[in-house]
Amino acid sequence: MSRSRATDVRTVKKPVGPGQPGKMAGLAVVVMAAGLGTRMRSKQTKVLHPVAGQPMVLYSVGLGLRVAGDRVAVVVGHQADLVRQVIDRATSGTSGGSPVAIVEQREQLGTGHAVLQSRPVFAVGKRGAPSRYLILNGDTPLLQEKTVRELLRVHEAARATVTILTAVLKDASGYGRVVRAHTAERHVARIVEDRDADQEERAIREINVGTYVVDGEFLFSALEKLDPSNAQGEYYLTDIIQLAEHSGRRVAAVVLDNPDEGLGVNTRRQLALAEQVVRQQIRDRWLDAGVTMIDPASTWIDAAVTIGRDTVLYPNVTLEGATVIGEDCVLRSYTRLTDCMVGNHVEILDHCVFADSHLEDGAHLGPFTHLRPGVVVRKKAKVGNFVEMKKTDLGEGSKANHLSYLGDAKIGKGVNIGAGTITCNYDGLQKFQTVIEDGVFLGSDTQLIAPVTVGARAIVAAGTTVTEDVPADALVIGRVPQVNRAGWAARRRALQTGANRDTVTGTRDTKPTRLTKKRPLASQGSHVKKRSRG
Ligand code: UD1
Ligand code: CA
């Protein structure tokens, strides 16, 4: 009688359909995320390095939550508090608490030791101990849910004790190699780590991906039997395969169709590769969902971004963080949005940088607009070139078309913000609010010294510095009266061509004042301009 039987199944290409089970009963997930990741040569722990804008560990955690619901434990160690925060923030619902249990591995004694730390999490509770565990490395961001479901299916179908995911690579260096028995079935006998492998084993191109399904009844008793006498002096999780095999249990394996999916990120090169693959997957997903990309290769979309149908992305658009874009929008080149909410029919021209802002339907922005956090651009409002905004609500249909800074402002509907308008919101110590009510017309080069309110429908003359509240429907003009001196320029020129050329060209500020000494100012034809222009 053969002591173990192996089952090899190629992964199915069929996508997970609606009939597919959601959360699997009796299943628990353990994600190993305690290692430093020495080969990254980084101050930051490996699992926090982002792939497509999302910390690597969240790929494994997200997958775990999708297949096992709330029975997910993450083993943390290096920068434990930071990793915990990232996971809590990403997985906590509106009601607060995260469904993910965090356990600490104080010393990183190996992957087997890491999984052992999760035992107390699942030992107690009404539902009893899990019947199976899905164990995931925290550094395999390309792994797909359908593959994991296939692994679980094969585990059941083969009635295996341990089922592993493998991949056949051109270059297997660095990975644990899958050693198969010399039987007809070529079942998996053990995994040998790269550093423990002899020459013959190193030549094996089938690798252990680091994704396992293990029977609950077997897992922890096997982990207790691990022996760290290997090249790294660690408790290897992978040694449980040999333990299962030796005790006559079945070990099954699923070989990945697409070996890319099995990429484990240990180095910056592998991180860069993972980034490329994930980016491509994300672009394909949105192309399939009805988004147009003029040049997909230069379009950067983070993992958590969503985009509506018939939206068009021009080359070199970057969508970051939790950005949500509606339908029928157009985003022109070299524009970057981070954590923004964009409605439908919004047009954003080239070279814009927006963070943490909300653009309502039909808004029109750019080129060269800068939105810092806390901006709301209401329906059909327009923001043009070289306008910077921060914590500002620009009302429906309002326009700020050119060269302005609008900070800490509440701007009503149908307001015209003239070119060069500045909210002077900061006195060096504190920030103050500017309120501009509906229908106000601000002329060009207006300065608003906050806190200040401009009442509805008021008109602010160009060049005005508004220091006090303006009543509704008023005209406000605050600027130095204009002085026109007839013939002054001509007389100055005459002086220049005359005897005293040096005086005029040398010190403009002092000498020409002699021109005005002959006659008093009033008689030189001065004229205060009456009309104010917007
Ligand atoms: C591991 C596997 C190897 C496999 C490869 C796939 C073992 C012994 N080896 O090797 O067979 O081919 O993954 O990518 O499992 N971790 C802890 N605590 C520890 C050590 C590691 O939580 O004490 C975590 C790491 O943070 C990481 C994961 O476990 O997320 C894997 O550790 P890593 O050091 O990357 O293992 P590999 O050498 O890549
Ligand atoms: Ca690894």
C-alpha cells in the first residue's frame, strides 16, 4: 500500500461564478506576515511595501476574508504595530472592529513557528476548532481567489491532509523546491528550501508557492514536531509535508497554469515585477468593465480605485488610493488623483494634481489645477489653470478660471472668482474662513483677508483688498485712487536726451521727482478713475 496519494490538478480557467460558495464553513485562514524581509534591504518591513498602492499584506488578508469570512488571523512581528494599524484600517467596518485577529510572533523563528502562534485564536469559541486551515504567505500579492478556491476543492476531492500550490518556473532559485517521489503517481514527498537543497534538488523547477490547505486535526500537532536543524535554524512550515507523508496521509498539489501568480516578493526586483503584473491585471479589469484607455501601458490605476463606464483615460493618467470615478468622465494626460470622489460627466484637463477631494457631476477642471485635501467642486462648477484650492467648497455653477488660491472658503452658487483672487486665510498662527455667498462677482486680483464674508450678489471691484464683511448686493472697492499725470512721461524722456542723461538713467527713483516740483500735484491733470472693472 502506498503511504500517500497525490493528486495533481491544473487550475481551472473558469472564473468563479455566482454559484460558487462565498465563505467556506469550518475554514480558517492564517496569513504569515512577521518576517522583516532582509532581501528587500529596506527600513520598512516587507509586507507593508505597496503593490499598486496597496500594502502587500492586504492582498493575502483580503483573499482570506473573501473565502473564510471572519476567521482570519495574521501573524505579525517586525513593525508589528504598523502592520496591525494598516490591517485594522483596511478591514474595520463602519461599526468599528476588524474581523481580523492579529497575533504576535515575538521572535521570527520560521514559518512553522509563525503559524503555531495562531493556535490560541481558533482554539476557543462556540463554533469549535476549524476543520481546515488555509495558510498564506504575506508576500504573494498575485495569488487569485479562484486559484485558492480550486486548491480548497482539490483538498476535499482528494481527501488530502495537506494540499499545496506549486508552479513550474524557468528560474526557481530562491524558492522551496517540490520533491516528488519516484512512483508512477509522482506524488509530493517533501519540500526542500533553496538553502538546504543539494545540486540535484536545485535543478528542480517546480516550486512551493507558499499557499497551503491543511486539516485542522493535523496542523498543530505537526507543527509541534518541527525540528529546526536546517541551514537557517528555523521551524519550516514546509516540513509538515514530509510529516504528513511519513504518517501515511495524503498530500495533494495544484500546479499553477500561470506561474506568474505564484510570485513571492523577496527582493525589490520581484516587487517591481509584481507591480507590473498587478497593474496589468487592474487595467484589464477596467477595460473589460467598459473604461477606455488611450494608452493602457502608461495608465496607472491603484488596486482600490473604481471607474465608471465610458470614462476615457488619456495617456499618463494616475489614479491612486481609494479614488472613485463616475461614468462618462474624461481625464486628460499627466493628471494624478489620490483618494478623490468624482461624479459623472466630469472633465479634467491635463496636468492636474488632486488629493482627497470631491468633484460633483459635470464639473470641469484644469489644465494645471491643484486641489489639496478637503475640496468640494459642486455640479457644473469650473476651475481653471493655476488655481490652487484647499478645504474649499465651490458652489454649483461657480467659476474660478484663472490663477487663484482659495483656502478655507465656502463659496456659494453662481459665483465668479476673478483671475488672481487670493484668500488670505493664514496670519502666521491660525487659519480663518472666507465665506462668499451666492451670486457674488469678485473682480480680478481680489484679496480676501479672512475671516470675512461677502454677502450674496455683491460685486467686489478688481484689485480690492476685502478686510471687512461686505453686505449683500453692495459694491466694494478698496484700492489707491488712480493718478494720471499728463505729459509726465514725455518730459522725462526729454530730460533723458538732455544734458543730465546720467541722472535720469542712473537713479530713476529720486531724480525724476524734480519734474513734479515745478507744479503741485493737483494741477498736473491727475484723474481718479471712477469706473471699476471686474
Ligand atoms: C517560503 C517557503 C518556500 C516557498 C516560498 C514562496 C518556508 C520555510 N519556505 O520561503 O518553500 O518557496 O516561501 O514564496 O516556508 N514569516 C513569518 N515569520 C517567520 C518567517 C517568515 O511570519 O518567522 C512570514 C514572512 O513575513 C513572509 C512569509 O512568512 O510573509 C514567508 O517568509 P519568507 O522568509 O519570505 O520565506 P521564503 O524564504 O520566501
Ligand atoms: Ca518569500
